[in-house]
Amino acid sequence: MNISNRRGFIAGLGAVTALGACGNGIGSTGASTIEARVDATRDYLFTRYPATRELADKAQGILYMPLITKAGFGVGGAYGRGALRINDVTVDYYSATQASFGLQIGAQQYAHALFFMTSEALAEFRRGLGWSAGADMEYALPDRGGNLSAETLTALDPIVAVVFGQAGLIFGATLEGTKYTRIIP
């Protein structure tokens, strides 16, 4: 490993470590904090984007990630914690991590929910030791007016990701490359 690769690796490790200081659940009271945040996120999502309630009714399970904190300066990372709910009951807790490289500077916080539309997609997610979001996932992003149309939310895709509540200076929140890992809070 040459010097520039080592510096990049150390910078990336530092960026991910720095995210640990953000208010995204690290050092919290654990499950009760995650549960309260998930409840608030679910309520906000259904109130602000009513079409998601219909999608939730059809979903086999929903992973709510109430607060993802993303930061970067050339090398970046993101982290957050949430809960997987089946029939609106928490069955597991997960962390989401992401590393990124390239031209970037700034910080952003956002929330997202993964709607598992088939039992196969949900089973595959729960079976793995870690699961990564890929390009084959359908994304539904609210427009500036806050509307999410029924045409945007399709039950034909095995997983539908809804990204919302973006605040910060990095544009284009994406879940591609995000790794989800089961945790014990």
C-alpha cells in the first residue's frame, strides 16, 4: 500500500469515526430511543406522504431508518440505526453504513424507509449477515411540493426505498452501496 492510499484509508476511517459523534443514536439508551425515533418517522412519513400508507399496507415488512448522517470531504461516510417492522411490530434492529469516495464536501441528514413488497425480498434481507442496497431497488423521492404519487410507488418491485427529510449541503441522497447489519441496541 503506497503513502497516498494509506492517507486515503486513514481519512476515510476518520470520516466514519467522526460520524459516531453525530446525534444518530450512538451512545443512546438503545432500543427505546430507536423505537421512539421509528414511531416519529413512520408518523411523519404517513402524514406528509399519504400514498406511503397504502404502500405500507401492501408491504411484507418495512425497515425505518429515522436518521442517517452523511458527511464527506473527498472521502465520506454515513451511519444510522433503525428498526425492521412486520405488521407494525419491531422484529429486528439494524445499522446502516456507507462509505464514499470522490468529489464531495459537506454534510447531510435524511431518513428513509425500505418497503419489502414480497416475502422473498424480506426473507433474503433477514437471512443475510449483512445486506447491501443496490441499483435494482426502486426509489421514490418526494418532489419539492412534498407529493408522492401512486404511480411513483409501485408494488411490482420487490423493494421500494423512500428517501425523505433531506437537510444539509450534500445533494442527491442515495442508498446505493449502503450496508445494513442486524444489531443489538
